[in-house]
Amino acid sequence: MLSLQLFSANPNPILLNPSLKPVLNHRFLKPQKPCQKRKPAAISSVLQWNRKPELAGETPRVVVITSGKGGVGKTTTTANVGLSLARLGFSVVAIDADVGLRNLDLLLGLENRVNYTVVEVLNGDCRLDQALVRDKRWSNFELLCISKPRSKLPIGFGGKALVWLVDALKAREEGSPDFIIIDCPAGIDAGFITAITPANEAVLVTTPDITSLRDADRVTGLLECDGIRDIKMIVNRVRTDMIKGEDMMSVLDVQEMLGLSLLGVIPEDSEVIRSTNRGYPLVLNKPPTLAGLAFEQAAWRLVEQDSMKAVVVEEEPKRSVLGGLFSFFGG
Ligand SMILES: Nc1ncnc2c1ncn2[C@@H]1O[C@H](COP(=O)(O)OP(=O)(O)O)[C@@H](O)[C@H]1O
Ligand SMILES: [Mg+2]
């Protein structure tokens, strides 16, 4: 339970809704045999959330996952938050807007199913539904790639093309999706502008290091200039051991620097790399890992337009004779 609390968002760790308390309390308070391990019990109860989060805002929610700096976890976030949303029962279309360097299809294990891309739809070579790739595990999750790997965008392909695409998705016969999630390319050039144009909210992914933070701050300004006011951040690849040793910035420091509301805190987890290589997103792992749970919680908060608070927790007494406090996350 202790480790789960470290990554929790809420005063009531793991739970976002008080209505779930009885289920968890019942599990946690149940007398346990001495040989029983507590951790798996806690994790399995998280998976038995007995309600669907309430969808806030108008649909489709068009969310761009962005960062500025590359390699901080945008695509990992898109895949895991997207599939979590689908598992919660929402219809999701994930758009890979990373032109030329697309890899969302690989993370999802759908690379062999992408026959057509948005470029071909716009050229009139195929229909939109032919370019949408339905996930093999969750049929309410679909992937849409902008272009073929290593290709360049045709001249004239810009934000308006993505706005058209979002309108076309809204007008589909089976109805508009609940979420359209756009995996943004790194950088702040034309590809970035194209990806953010149709969005009305953004999730900024950052790692707790100064280069990533500087880029995130710059991107926040650009998003605001574009009229996107609903910006939340995910702090990824957090290492508690390094924060304790004061070798890594705490989540509280990150939040103070960026001044954005916090959607989630994702720990550094070697399972992320393993799942990336297997094309099997982390949130589908059984039993779940801490990073998988953290992505699930971020998806819950996204649905309910909720956020979490970075807090100060007590320093381990052994580490410092002065005792005192240092900033950390959770609570
Ligand atoms: N929480 C994490 N723990 C460990 N590795 C991670 C984590 N998040 C991302 N990674 C790894 O970092 C690399 C870059 O992630 P990716 O999602 O492709 O970033 P981006 O889309 O921002 O370029 C990948 O190899 C991925 O597996
Ligand atoms: Mg990426």
C-alpha cells in the first residue's frame, strides 16, 4: 500500500471517487494471514473499480499530447491513456501526427494493420473508415496515422487538414467518438502547429529535468497563443530514489515551475520499455505495474477533468540529521 500511496493523486490514494471507498476499505481492513502479501491485493482492488467515470465536457474531447522535447513519453502516454479510456468504455480515436517518424502503431502492436493513412484519404485514394485501424483487443479504440513512415507531408497539409479530419470523425455514421487524442511530434515547427490546431485541450508531458521543463514552458506559451487554455501536465519517468537523494527535481518543484494542473505522475518503470518492444501497452499488463496504474489514474482524471496535487511529504529520518521536509508528490 505504501508504494501505491506514493503515486496516488488524491487524499484517498488510488480512489478518485468516495463511492468506491467501501470496496477498498473492505479489502484493506480484512484480516490477513501472516504469509499473505498485501501488495497484489491492493492492486487487484484497483482493477475492480465499480463505476465508470463521468465524462465532463462536450464530446468529442479533442486532446493533444505534446511536450516540446522529444523522447519524454508522448507516444507512451497516448497509447496507455488512450487504451485506458477505451477500457473505461469510451470510444477513442488516436491520431499519430508524428509525420515521418510515426511509432504509435508499433507501441500498440498494430503496425501490420495500417494500410492507408490520412494523406491517402485526402488524396481520394481511400475512404476515412479504411484508414481507421480498429484495435484487436478493444474495438472502441481506433488508430489513425497521418502518413507512411519516413514520408514527407504534401505541401499544403496543415492545421486545416486536421480540422477537416476531426469534423469528418464527428460526422461518422456510427457517431462521434468520445475522445480524439493526437500524438504530437517533437519540436515547435510546422508539425507541432498542425497537430495542435484542432485540439481544445492539451496534455503536456514532461520529465523532471531542466531541458524538458524549458521546452514544456515554451510549448505552454504557444498552446495558450493558439487559444488552448485547458492544459494539464503529466510528469513522467519520476524516480523516488533520486528525488530522495536530491538528484532529481520533485514533482512539486516541476509544478511550481510550470504552474499547470497535474494530471498524473508516472514512475520510471522498465516495464514501459518491455511493453513498447512487445507492442502491448503497459495498462493491459496483468498484474498491473505502478506505471500502468498511474496511467490509468491519469485517464480517470482526464475523463472527469480532475487534477491531482503535488504535496510535501516527510523525509526519511535516517537520511538527514536535520530531519525536516522535502517536496515530493502524491496526496
Ligand atoms: N515511465 C517510463 N519508464 C521507463 N521508460 C519510459 C517511460 N516513459 C517512456 N519511456 C521510454 O522512453 C522512450 C521514449 O518514449 P516515447 O513515448 O516514444 O517518447 P516521445 O513520444 O515523447 O518521443 C521509449 O523508449 C519509452 O519506452
Ligand atoms: Mg513519439
